[in-house]
Amino acid sequence: MTQAFYLAIRSLWWHRGRSLILIASLALTIWLPLTVRLALQQFRDEISQRAGSTPLVLGAVGSRMDLALHALYFEARPPSVITMRDARVVDESQLAAAIPLHIRFRTQSAPGVDGVPIVGTSPEYFEFRQLQPAQGELPALLGECILGSAYAERSGLKPGDTLLSAPENALNLAGNYPLQLQVSGVLSASHSPDDFAVFTDIQTAWVIEGIGHGHQEITKETDPTLLMENDSDRQGVTVNRGVLPYIEITEENRDSFHFHGDPDEFPLTAALAVPASDKSRVLLLGRYADTSGKVQCIQPPQVIAELLEMVFRIEQLVWICSLAAAVVTLLLLGLVLSLSLRLRATEMQTMFRLGCSRLTIVQLQSAELLILLLTAGTFAAAGGWLTVLAAGTAIRSLLF
Amino acid sequence: MLFRHSSLRSHCLRPIGRLRCEARGAADGISALDGIMIEIEQLRFSYRDSVFRLHVPQLRIEDGQSVVVAGPSGSGKTTLLNLIAGILPAESGRILIDSTCITQLADPARRLFRLQQIGLVFQDFQLIDYLDVLDNVLLPCRIHPSVRLTDALRARAHDLLDAVGIRQHSRRSIVRLSQGERQRAALCRALLLSPRLVLADEPTGNLDPRNSGRMVELMLEETRRAGATLIMVTHDHSLLSRFDRTIPFESFLEHQESSG
């Protein structure tokens, strides 16, 4: 068989143009389903891993899938919000530790750098996800933020720099203004959606939303027209629109920032619940089993398993299409090889006349086919691996 | 008749090695084969849908002889050579080569016999384009089911190329050689496995007279050195005098309408 391979290699090299076309078409036929499989496998592993490490999520009633994707991947904004009280109730029940999440705003896009979600949360989130700062430190003050590693790399921002939040609606003049955030650090890479986000304290997120704000000290202002009412009984003032809120939190104005209203009523888009034990998890789930309430508690692994079922169906569809393409390619390969045999009839005739056995001629042809398939397979495997490696992020963003 | 058909058939169905040993013995009546390389008896062949009829009543060629089969172009000389080589199956009759009855061998055994015992030189060279000169010469080894390509065989190939004066081209692509050089490479291929019989089918057909003469001399010299029997077919009467024996081909034809 060694001799058959030697002759096959010489023949393929001699007809290298034809060989290259055959290898390319075969490689593409193998590459497509292989890449889809590898990409989906990677996607499945990542999504399962993330879901598996997130036991419970609290959120407003509605789509369980949207809530899971929102809390895990900072995507798919839920239809409604819950309040800080809902998280506090869980915390005080001693059944689980609640980690608040407020994900409504994004950073402003820059040329070549898309905006990423701004995640308002508590310091427990970093501990829960085992996120450590690679540079600088975790946000400790109002107006500070820490960057996910991938975003930091793309944007080129580093501790000490600033970034702007994007307004929810640029056309709404009465809406919230962009807030300039101070970068306190950069997280180490976690190969998760955390790499593509910016984290702030939950109170900073509320400031971005406009619930908390800072502005000029009106009572000391010399311009009396700015002050519309001073109610000393309620210890409150009413000012007109001429008083502009600060759009940056600095050392000088940090103390002027304040919140209006009951903090328990402040909004959260979701909250992670880390149960103390399995029993606590079951008890907590039981508390939210009543679907008529405003809050639901979901198990991400279960929800993601449902999503993966859908992915599995898509994968099957891709496989069927790939199979059809493979059949067509193999038929074409058969045609090319049979035509090639016809072109090489003289060569085969020479082999026969010299005394070559039928088996040897079959071995020669098989060796050529095997080399073509193995080379194409190797290229397809390498291509698939490189594609998934290089485009893993793109595939993830495509799927979400 | 020198042989009994039923006895020959029973021998011919056995493996080549045993058949040769037994055929060499005198027990079955094939006793006069010592010193005879080829014996043909009542060989008949015709092509389907053709009036071409070949009949060789009897032909014996001695071991080590150089024989030329002469006849006009397209008369069927190649057909006879192909019958001797076992490339074409005979309708009837028998061909004994070195005491082996090849007309009774099955196709795989006939191919193996051809590969092992017969060196073939074709008119159109039939060299493989994608192999270089050395690999073309080594081709019989590469397609042989049991012969291993050893250093000794490589050395023999180089010696043969050296003998015919094209060793310096051993790694050159075959398509870059001249007609004469290609024919010499084809001769080296035929001689590589030291065959007992060399069949050359108009090997000078594509060469000019000067090169034809040189090629024939080379073939005679190399086959003599190897102790092989040479049968060459040609329509070139100027070459006949160089051979030990000339067989006029016309006598074998019963009818002919077209080339064979």
C-alpha cells in the first residue's frame, strides 16, 4: 500500500490544479457542518456553564427566557422591573443572598467600539462571579466604574480615564442625561459576558437613570429666580429648569448627589439569588411558585436547557442542509474521478499491460481518494477550529 | 502433438510455481522443452466482428535467442505479441513460456506471470507522465504485489540507466526527454526485474533510422547481458540482419481485412 500512496501522491501533485479544486470543495463541504457543530458546542458549553453557575434569578413576571438572558448575558431587556424591596425580602428571608442588577443603559459608542451594557450591581456580584481587577480596583465611590477586559482592550480605556453613558433616547430632552463615569479599574478576563460590560455600583446606575442627581446648591445661589419654592417644613425646595444637573461626579460635587424617594422602591431589572442550601433553593422557588404575583423566580439551567433544545433543532436543520451539500459534492467528486479515470485510460492501460493486478489499480485509486479526503478533512478541521477560535465572539453575538 | 490437452489443463489450473516444476519434468509428455523459451501450438485468435484470423500452427523459440517478427504495418504482429504476453486471451491452442502454459492461466495469474517473467517495450513507450525517469523504471516494482523496492533494485535501475546513457536524467520528468531517451527509459523498465523474456513491439517505430539502429543494438546488448530471450516485431526490414532469427508474420494469417 506504501507504493500505492507514493504513486497517488505523485499523480495528485502532477494534476495539482484539479487536486486543489477537489480538496477545496471537499474541505468546504466538511468545514460547514463541522464549524456549525463546533460553534454550537462552544455556545452550548458557555451558555450551560454560565447558567449552571447561576442558581436562581428574580425578575418581573414575563418571559422566563428574556429574564434569564438579561440576568446572565445583559441582553433582552425584561418587560418590567422589580424593586430593591423585592431583593431585600429575599435577603432578609435568610434563604438566599440577593445580588441586585440594574441593566438599562449602555456606554456611548465610539468609532470602531460599540457601546456595552452598564451593569449596576453590588460588590457581592464580583465575589459571586469570581471577578478580580487586573488593573486598578473595584468601584468604591459614586460615579466610578470598572471595565470588562474585552471592552477595555477594544476601547483602550484604562483606570483614571472617563467614559459616557448613552442616553436612553437622544430625542427626549426631558429624559436622562449622559453621565460621565470615572474608570476605577479593569477586570481580568473571564471569557464570559462580563468581559463585554461595564460595572458600576447600583447607586451610580440609579444616578444614570435620573433617580439620583447632583446640582448647584440652590439655597446659596444669588439668582433668586431659580428657586421656585422653599418649604422649610418639609426641608425641600422646588427649582425651575434653569438649574442644570451635574453630568459628572467629581470629588467636589460628589456630596451634592442625592436620591429622592424611598430606596426600597428604586428599580432593579433583575436580581441574582444565591441560596444558602438546596433546601433554601426549593423553599425560595416555592415562595414564587404563585404566578399571579409581580415577581418571578427562575432557574437559569432549566430555562437555558429549553433554549438549547431549540438550538439543537437548528443544528439538525443545518446538518440536513450540510448532508444534502455533501451528497452533491460527493456526486460531483465521483463524476470528476470517473472523468479523470477516462482521461487516464492510457495510464491504466499501461499498468494493465505491464501486469498490474486489478487490486493494485483499485489500491491506487483508493489511495488518491483517501489522500484527497484526508487532506480536505485536515483543512476543514483546522479551518473549523480557527473559525470558532477567531469568530467565537461574533458567533455568540450573532446567536444572541 | 507434443502434449495431451487434458493433462495440460490440469497442470495449468495450479499455481504458477508448481506448474513450471511439473511441466519441466518428462512425465506428462512435455519432455522436449529444455532450452525452449516459447512453444506455441495451434494458436488461434480472431477479433469480434472482424475477418482477421490468426493461426499459429507451431512456433518454438529457443531460450536466449533474439527473434524478429517481420511483417507489414498493421498486419497483426502486435496481436501475436499480446497473445504471447497474455494480454489477449487465445481462442484456442496453447502458449508455453518457459514451460508455463499461460493460455490456461486465470487472468490474475496471467498478469502476475507477465509482471514477473516478461519485460515489455511498447511502440508508444507507455511511460507514466507524472513520474520521473527513475520512478518510471521502478514502476514494475511499485505495482508488484510481492516485490519490495530495495536499495539493490534502485541500484539496478541506476545501472540500467547508466548502461543506456540516461542516468543523468534519472530525476527529470519523463515528458522532458527526447523520443530516443524515452524509449531507452522504457527498455530499462522492461529489464528491471530481470525477465526471462523481453517482448518489444516496434520499439523503433517512432525513431529515425540512425536512432533505430542504436536502439536495436542497445536492446540486443542488454537482453544478451541479462540472458533473456528477445522477441521484437517490426516492419523495418533493415533491422532483420541483427537478430538471430527472423519469423515472417504473413504465414500466420488466414484472413485479414484490417490492422490488428
